[in-house]
Amino acid sequence: MIKKLIKSATTGERCADLDEGELKKKLEEILNGRKYLLLMDDVWNEDAQKWLLLKLLLSKGAAGSKLIVTTRSQRVAEIMGTVAAYNLSLLGQEDCLSLFYKCAFKEGQMELYPNLVGIVEEIVEKCKQVPLAVINMGTQLYGKTDEKEW
């Protein structure tokens, strides 16, 4: 994690040869007194000890620095614990269909393939109203119009 932070905060600085202590020092130097916005997406590590160590390093930034964490793990949200977790709701079935159509077809093209409507509905149902699943499936099928490809 620290290597990724250093790479994203610098112009691709090499840090593969640094040990853990050197990495921590480098990150402290980068953040020292600087205001930052850090987005950690899809965090799954539930080790509270590792979070406390990272939090200590991140505290070197200037006042007003922000950290946004996305996760599907309630435990990770509890470990982060600085503000209440914001739980995203699932999409409704109609919204899922609309999202899928936007990802899988050029605007107005769905009407050209009425034979795919039933297949689309089955795919969207299997996505269980999870937007990321709908987007993933839709984009994988983008531009494919033959039923055999679906």
C-alpha cells in the first residue's frame, strides 16, 4: 500500500528497492505539511493494526487532508470509523435495465435488437441489482449483437 501511495504522489518514483522503514520515511517526507485527498477504493483488508499504522503515516499531512475509503465490508467501515458509513442501496430493476442498455448499446441501438430483450432481462436479474455487476456485464457485451455471443 505504501508503495502505491508513493508512486501516486510522485512522478513514478522507484521504491521497489526500499525496505519498510525507508518506505514509511519516504511517505512521511511526501506528505509532510501537504494537504492531500486520498481515495482508497474497494478496501478489503480487515487488519485493524495495519490501518492504525497507515493512519499514523497519513497524519503527517496538513490540516484539511481527506481520506475516502470505499468497501463492501462492514468490518472495514468499522475499522476506519471516523464518520458513519454511507451504505449505498441497490438499484431498482428498471434502473438496472436502463444502466445495462447504456453500457451494452450505443444510444438508440437497443431497439434494433428486440431478440436480445429477454436475454438482457435474464442477465440483469442475475446481477441482483448491484450496479457494478450490471456495468461490468453491459460493457463486456458492448457491440455484440449476435445472440450466440451473449
